Amino acid sequence: MTENKKEENKNFDLIIIGGGPAGIAAGVYAARKKLKTLMITPDFGGQSMVSETLEN
């Protein structure tokens, strides 16, 4: 027996690659504008999670 599955098109307004500080900030701004967003990242925090100090 074969199932008939309708394949959905997944369209996004924005795709963010990376979960570092810039990617997270982009996600926040996208959420404020109610954009349909996809974030691609293996983890969140990026270099800020492993650095001893951060400078502007």
C-alpha cells in the first residue's frame, strides 16, 4: 500500500546561518518584525561561549 503524501513547500522570509551573537541578534530582530525565520546552527553562543573576555 502506497501512501500519498503532499510535499509542503517550506518558504522562509529569512534564513540565519550561525548561532553566535550576530545570528542571535538577527533572530531577535526578525522575531520583532514577525518574519518566518529558519536558524541553522549546531549550537548557540558561538565564540562568546568559550572566550575568557569579550571586548567591543
